[in-house]
Amino acid sequence: MTAAILNGRTMSAELKNELRQEVQRYEHRYGHVPGLAIVLVEGDAASGFYSKAILKIAREIGAAARLEPLPAQTTAEELRAALLRLNSDESVHGIIVQMPLPAHLPQELVANTIAPEKDIDGISPKNAGNLCLGLPSFQPSTAAAVIEILERGKIQLEGKHVVVLGRSNVVGKPLALLLLQKNATVTICHSRTPNLASFTRQADVLVAAVGRATMVKAEMVRPGATVIDVGTNALPEGGMVGDVDYATVQEVAGAITPVPGGVGPLTNALLFKQCIAAAWQQAAQRTEAR
Ligand SMILES: Nc1nc(=O)c2c([nH]1)NC[C@@H]1CN(c3ccc(C(=O)N[C@@H](CCC(=O)O)C(=O)O)cc3)C=[N+]21
């Protein structure tokens, strides 16, 4: 058997078409377009690449996006000041800070400074708490991309056993909560889980989000299972591979996401879905206040 391919590029193109229309609808109503600010503290090579990809999507859908580059030696106080400036800038509806940050800048500073109504990557305590409580919230875009790919791929979640490999704040943990909301049975495994294969082999849907190249092997996958690969591991010789050993796993899985061309292309598009939602909320609030 060969697995069906869940094509993130096709799905992303569909989503971007929907978003382009949504941006037009918003612009028609309010006379300006939704705006995203990307804070990029220089130093991480991949972050510059991701930022350019986000700017490209903005052009494709007609939204506004601007890059706020900060030098690598930016202090915590300077980063805080930059975020506060964006919080009070009415043309900015969503703010993301590219991760990872240099070691001298605490991640909590970002989570605690971005205004929750502009925190479209869902990292603030308010959004993370609301997600945990099952209340409306912005969701970390990579976790949301996994849900999007499963829904567009018509993979049922209700009553299914989903095993999530990885417990990060941006993927594993929020994804487990989103899957629970879909009535899946969820198991979270991580680097200290003994006998990993005994868990992964029970999965109807297996999500790999650990950041270790090709660690999921065919013998860890139940025949016919859906395998979602969130990994983006850069290879020293160039290019990238996922956390899943695609060549062998695609022979046993029922459906699988490739890397590249799987979860990645949906991640950045979902950032704009949430930015547009944030813009609607902020515009409605301003109208109310006046
Ligand atoms: N605050 C923050 N939020 C993030 O969501 C965030 C972040 N920081 N830092 C970095 C990670 C990584 N990430 C990706 C986004 C798009 C692709 C993507 O489009 N990938 C293409 C790459 C194409 C290629 O390289 O050939 C693909 O998989 O097909 C991948 C990875 C978002 N992240």
C-alpha cells in the first residue's frame, strides 16, 4: 500500500483564495486592510527566511505586513519598547515575534508584552489560558495548521486515538488541547517517554513535532494510520527533512504529509487567517468606542 499524500501546497492555495476574499470584504467595510507586524531579532538564519515567506503571503492576499528588524544585541528593554509601540499602532492588528530569540532575551517578555488582542500566534498567558479552558482564543499557527490539514484532508478525529510526539508550547501542548476539542483521544509523548513505539503503534493519527530528523520509522506506525509531520530539520548539505522517515513510512501509512509541502505552507497562511480575525475584532471595538 502507498499512502495518500496530504498536499499542504494545494490546501494553502485554497486557504489563501479564501483569505484574499476576506481581506477585500474587510477593506470594503473599513477602508483599510488588516496589518501584520513581524518582529525579527537578527541572528537566526531560518527566521529571516520564514519572515520573507510571510511577507510574500501578505502580497498574495492583499493584506499589509511589515518587518520590524531589530539588531542581534537588542536589549530586553528595547524589545519591550518596540512591542509597546506596535501595541498602540492602529495600523497593526497582529504581532508575531520570530522564534527562537537570542538567549539573552526571555521569551516570557514577549508573551507578557504583546497585547492579547494582537497576539495572533497565541503565546500570551491570556490566549494560552483561554485555549486550555476551551474559550475563544488565538492559536499557535503551527498547531492550527495541523488541524487545518486534517480537516481539509477529511481525516476524522472524533473518537480517534491521536498520538502527539512533542510537548512544546507552540505545537505539542496547544495541539493536544485542540484535538481534545475535536473529541479525539489524545496521548502526548516526549523525549523521556520510554518505549515510544508501543504508543505510536496505537495511533490512528500520529503527529510528529519533536525536531529530530527522520526519527519516526515505518515499524513505529500502525498500517493505515495518518501521519502528520511537523518537523522542519535543516540538512547540513542544504534542504530540509521532517521528523518522519518519509520513504519507508509512506509505504505503511494510510495518509501522510510530505516535508516540504505539508504542514509548513499552511502555517504562515493561518497566521493571516488569525490576523484578519483580529482586525475584525479591533475594528468593531473601535467603532463601538466612538
Ligand atoms: N513566532 C513564531 N511563529 C511561528 O509560527 C514560527 C516561528 N516563530 N519560528 C519558526 C517556525 C517555523 N515555521 C514555519 C513556517 C512555514 C514553513 C514553510 O512554509 N515551509 C515550507 C518550506 C519550503 C522550503 O523550504 O522548500 C514547506 O514546508 O513546504 C515552515 C516553518 C513557523 N515558525
